Amino acid sequence: MRFILLMVALIGIQPTAYAYNQAKLLDAFFSSVMIRGYKADGGLAYGSGVVVGENKVLTNCHTFRETNQAWVSRGEDSFAIVSMKVNRWHDLCLLQTDNLPVKPVKIGNSHDIKKGHQVVAIGHSSGVPTPLTSNGAVKSLFEMDQGKVIRSTARFALGASGSGLFDDDGRLIGINTFKTGGRNAYFYALPIEWLNELEQRASETQLPIQGNAFWEGIMPETMPFFLQIAGPELKEDWARLENISQKWILAEPDNSDAWYELGFAREKLGNLVEAEKAYRKSIELDAVNTDALYRVGILASLKGDSAEVEAINLNLNKIDKDIAAAFSKETSCPTSC
């Protein structure tokens, strides 16, 4: 009963500015479980998971690297892991348990999500027994292996690896997995579509689970370009961002995000003409790339092109009213104020 009361209380304190469906999110809250295991030094490894089927828990494989004895827990109850299906490169493990009295969550689709959409992360950050929630918005979406890796502002901490990222209707769209360092960290979730491939794999029973994931950067140049650009952006190394963006465009000339990153690097380097060209190419490839539209509007504002600013504002308003409001606020102040 205490667990239920805490969960209801957590839902009750969600900011009212977000149009979350609280009734549907309740199922998402209750689908969250904790993963625990003993390490060789006697310490405790822990992470989070989401119930995606009868006696099936989806989580991150890296949780099991230092333990040869692990289990699923919920409140004061523990449930044995019978077997698991493993994709080490994707860092996803599907656990099979017994007698887990948890209703499976509703599955969403990362392809239905767009930049600016509101999301909520639910997991056991810092190893707390009751799931914690974090509201946020989708910042970027990156195509990879028939899914979209999601970068959002829904924060999570150690212990929330393997937790769920949900849309505003409580549907599971991603598994929170990794983040960059620093105060302005980027938070990434793996696409739920990868569950389909995972379910086709043979079961395993041996722990620990070894093997590097795509995001770990053992060899940085082998990482996806959308991860290679994160470091230079956070460190404000614009020359390096420009260099990586150019390589990204050579590899994927029709990638709207690659052109946006090139434009952003060049804008920061003071090359506004070439920045605008890159932004417009980004929009040509993806007419709803709000990042590129936003920056074209800012450059138009700097040039005093009020007609273009208004056109961009109207366009953004059709795509995402929150982004349009931020753009309107940034461009409404004359240069002399």
C-alpha cells in the first residue's frame, strides 16, 4: 500500500504545464522494476527495468557486467531471472522471470515522436526503491537500425539505466541508457523498436554479460556521428564540430541533422553566410527540422528581415507551439534593447 501511495503522490506533483495523461501514465509507473545483483567485491549492482510482457523485463545489458547473481525486485519482493535474450551492441537485455505480478506496459513507437514532444522518464535513479520521475522534451532523434535513438531533457542518474522513457500517453518509446557528463548533459534513450529484433534471439543463462555497446566509444571514430558531435558541442569546440559534421555529411549526404550541425558550427565560428546555407539544406531535407528553422529565423532577425522572421514563426507554430513561443520571445527584442 505504501508503494501505491507514493506512486500516486509522484503523479500528483507533475507540473500542470504538461498535458500528460495521468491515468494512462499510472500504468507506466507500475511497470517499472528494479534490477539488483551481487558484485564480486560484495557490493550491490543495480539498475532499472520495464515490464514489456508477461514475466518479461526489458533493461540494459551493462547492468550485468559485474555480477554473476542478479534478480528483479519490486518493493520488498524479489523475482528470479530464469533466462535472458541479449544484444550486447544495442545494450538491451530481455529478462525472463517467474510469477512477476506486474501488468506489461503499453508499447509506443519512436517514429511517432517529434522534436519538442513531451516525455517522462521513470526509473530508480540512485537506487531508490520507489521509481522517480523526470519530465522533459525530445531534443533530437537519430535514425539507427530501424529505430530512432532519442535525446531528451528528461534527466536520469546512476541506477536508472534500463528505465523507461514514455510519451504523454504512457506508452513506452525508449529505454534510458546513457548520458554525457557535465551540468548540461545530454540524455539518451534506445528506441523501443529494437525489442522486436531482441525477441528473436536465443536465450542465455550465464552471467556476467560482457561486450561493448555502440555508445561506449572504445574507438571514438567508430561511434555513430550523432554521438561524436556531442562532446564538441558541450565543450564548445566549434572547429571540431565543423570537422565531424563535414565527415557526417560525406557519409550521409541526405541527413538533415548533419547539415544542421554543420550550420551551427559555422554560425558559432562567425561564418553566417555558410551557416545559413547549411541550415537551409537541412530544411530542404526535413521541412520540420525545428532546430534549423529556428536558427534561420535568428539569422533573419539579425539581418532585420522581419518578413522571414514572421514566416519562420508561423511555420514553427504549426509544428510546435512551445518552440514557436521561445522563438518569438528571442526575436521580439530589437537589437538596441
